[in-house]
Amino acid sequence: MTTSSATAATTSAVSAQERRWLKLRWILLVVLGILFGAYLGLNAAIGTHGHGAMWKPFVWEMSSAFVIFALIPLIARFESRYRVDARPRSKAILIHVAAGIVFSSIHVAGIVVLRKLAYWLMGESYDFGDVPTQWFYELQKDLITYLVILVVLFAIRGFRIRRAGELRAQELAAQLSEARLRHLTAQIEPHFLFNSLNAISNRMHEDIDAADRMISQLGDLLRAAYESDDHVWVPLSRELGWLRGYTAMMGERFRGQLAFEIEADPGIEGLQVPRLLLQPILENALKHGLVDGRGWLRVEVRRDGQNLRYIVSDDGVGFSDAPLVRGTGISNIARRLELLFPGKHELIFSSRQPRGAVVTLSFPA
Amino acid sequence: MSYSVVVIDDEPPARAKLLRFIAELPDFRVVAEAGAVEEGIDAVRTTQPDVLFLDIQLGSHSGFDILEALRGIPTPLVVFTTAYSEYAVKAFELQALDYLLKPFDRDRFTRSIERTRQALKEPDHSDVEERVRRLLAQIPGRPATAQQILIKDTDRAFFLMVDDIQRVSAAGNYVEVHARGKVHLVRDTLTTFIAQLDPSEFLRVHRSHVVRINFITEMRPLFHGDYELVLRDGQTLSLSRRYKALLPPAIRERL
């Protein structure tokens, strides 16, 4: 039995690589902070107009920018845990005001240590001044800095989410158009078309009305194949309509050998479902399961709480005789399910006893 | 007297259609029908029909699998039926074998039956057998031919390298295998024996003779469009018109 869902192994492999990247980013940020501090220091040094030592403004500004930039990743991690846009809002504000005060305390402690060190190296001593006054002076500036950092983090996250959404939508469109192409080729596949025509040409001699029905079914299938709209979702009735036409044609071609049964719970045919999910499963069963064109195939569509469940079973060779066949058609549905319902779908292949196969697919609908 | 027919197709309506068309003919009768490879092989083995209508795509198998399994027994005249199979149709045309493309109508069926009647009147179908042998060699995925062949002489058994074989001829219930100037007698039919040989290296030039292409040196015209082939060892074999048509163009031009 195999299930298609994301595995824990791949997630941890990614985070090992991510950790390396985070470390590199931290170093980059610190270098950026020092450079930014140097720029501010230069400005301040020019502003002294030659009064006092020129190196002092550099020490003040660079120490301050260094500590702030070095803290940014910690703030980012903290914010991802306690989102600034979390509810209740009052709680989020309280948490971040408190965090801002902590941030300011670390910042002040950091700059004092760094400046004392720098002054000592230059043979002087650094005096922070009156602690409550100076601390309050730094606090009001730090809270603004903290707020700016939060806003930037929030904007970056929004941008990333939108970008990921666009990528997902793009991939979904690509997967769907691939499925549509497959769907189109399956019905205009020469063997299908010519053998259907041959079956009709025989049926004509036996039962004109039946031959007529076959022609209109073939017409429906061809029409569906030529349809050019690219809706991701269709009513279940349309998926089943296609399925009924296809199975009717196959049933005629293998009359007395191949039996189809399609059953849907009452009242669900109006539900919106992802387009063309059933077709690849059905084709897979006919191609790899019922190899001699003999046997039965049953499609059940069941309402299961919040989920819709497709069950496709047959009495063919099953998955035990042949290695689990997951052709490109099947991997296409697996990928589309993952894009549409990440972590909320199920695609299970299993064998029936004494023979045959069952494919179960469920997703929220 | 009517000709016996076996129909092999995995789709019942396709069989029904052929059966209905054939039932209208006074001189043909269907003796068996089959929908799968194993059934088909059994049907042909037990009924030994004159004509076989054979579908190319049989589920996940192929009609060629049936011909492969029937190698060595007298092959019926085969009319291939196919819905669509580009490579097979090309091969049929190349070997001038009869085929029907589905869906076909009564006119096309009748034309095919006319050709079959003509072919059935010929006393010797060995050239058709040869065409089928070459067809199978052209179909992708067919088993490779042998490198060496087990020969059971009167007093010993040994492997003969296929590269050493110069020609093979029918002689009653035996075949004579000419290899490096020696002749080995093998109890077999020519058809069965040459099934092991590569059709691009060995040519059937007569119902009783198969020759390695490189062993032919000359082709001399005789009367009535017949020819005589001269071999490297100086011996001559007659080449009938029907077999001359079977020679690949490159060989025909070279000689």
C-alpha cells in the first residue's frame, strides 16, 4: 500500500541546508550593519566640524548599527513565533511592546560594552552619562527601530506568500494543461477512434438505434476533448458524464467481456471537483489491470464527511503481479492533488483478494 | 469445397463484422474464432485453416506473437487487420502482404477476399511464408536469431556456427545443411529450420532452397522470366519469378 504525501525525511534535509544559509545571512547582515554604521559615523564626524576626535562618532554609530543588525535574525525568529498580525491584536501589541523594551535593553547594553572597549583601546574611557536619562533617550529611538524592523519583516512575508501562491497557481495550470493534453490524446488516440468506428460499423447491422447512440457518445467524447476552457474545477456531473461516455464506448467494443459500473452517492453531482482526476486512473486500470479486455471495473463516488472519495476497483491482474505501475498520468494526478490540497488528500493503491486492484482517492470537497 | 478461416481479434464487434461478411461468401467458412493470443494459437494449431484474419493489437499483446508461436507449422494465408499501426502497415506494404484497415467496408473486404482467392489457387505458398518470415524480422522487439544451431548427425550431435552455413535445402523429411563444403542431414522441415536464420542474411530462392546472400555470384536469365542462380561452389539453383520479386532490390541490381 502506498500513500502519496510529503515525508518527514525531505523536510529535515531541507532545513539542514537552510541552517547553513541562515548562518551566512547573519554574517552578511552584520557586515551590512557595520557598513551602515560607518556611513552614519561619517555623517556625524563631518557634523562635528573638527570639534573633538573624529573617531568617536564612528564608534558610536558603528557599535549601535552592529548590535541592531546582529539582532535582526533573532527578531525575525521571534516574530515568526509571535506574529505581529496574530489575533487577539491586543495580545500581539503587548508582546511586541515588551519585546521592544527587551530589544532596547540589549541594544543599550551592547553599545555600552562595545564603546567602552573601543575607548579603552584608544586610551580613553567612555562615559554613558546619566543612566535613566540616556536609557530613555535610547528607548524611544529603539522602539521606532523595532517597529521599522517589524514592518519590513511583515512586508517580506506578504511578498513571499504572494509569490508562492503565484508559483503554485502557475504549476497547477501547467499540470492541468498537461492533463488536458493527455485527455485529448486519449480520445483522439488513433486506436480508440478507429476501433470505435469499427464497432459502430458492426453495430449498425444489428441495431440501428444502438449504433446511433454510439455515434453520439463518440461525438460527446470528441467534443469534450476539443474543449478549450481551462477551468481547474468542474461539477462532478461533468467528470461523470465523460466517464459514462468513455465506459459506454469501451463496453461496446468489448461487449460481453468488459463490464463497467459507475455509482455516485445521491445529491453530490453538483459538487465542484478538480477536473480530469478520474480519467488517468481509469485508463491505468484498463491498460495495466484488465490486460485482456476481460473483467469488470467499478467506479464509486462517495461523500465521506467533509471529503469526497473516488474508489476505482477492477478484477484485473492487480498490483502484486506487476510492479506498481505509476505512469505519467498517475504522477500528474498526485502532483495536482498536492498542489490543490496540500496534506489534505489521499491517493492509495492496493490489491484486492483474490485478484484485482483498488485505487482510492479522497480530497476535501 | 470451401476454404477454412480462423478469425482472431480481441474486440467482439470486430469479430462479428468479419464473421458476417465471411458468412456471405459461398467458398469460405469460419472454423474458429479467438479473442486472445493463447486461444488464437490453439485455434490455428487444431484447425489448420487455409486463411487467418489476424488483428495486430490484441490487448497488451500483438498478433505477431501468434505468428511467432506458429513458426514452423504450415502457415495459413494471413490477412492482417488493424485499426492503426504505422510501422506494421509499412512492413505489410514492403512485403506485399494483405491487410485490412479498420473500419473497412464491404468493397474493401471483397477486394481482399479476391486477392486471397487468387493466392489460394497457387499450389505453393512458400513465398508467402517467406514474406511473413521477413515481416517478423522487421517488427521491433522480436527475438534475435541464433548464432549456432544444434545438429544431430547419425552418430553425434554438435553445434554448427550459423556463419558457416552456405545453403539449406529440403530433401524429403530432411533438410540438407551445406556448411563449409560439407552436407549435414537434419530431420526437420525447411520452414522450421530456417525460422532460426536471419532473413537479411539468408534468402529463400525456391520452395526447397535457402541460400546465404554472399554465397550467390551470378543470376542468369532463363525462359519465361525464370532465372538460374550460380553459387560460389559452382552449383546452380533455379529462381522462379515469384521468388525473384522477393529479392531485395539491392541484391537484384547487384547480380
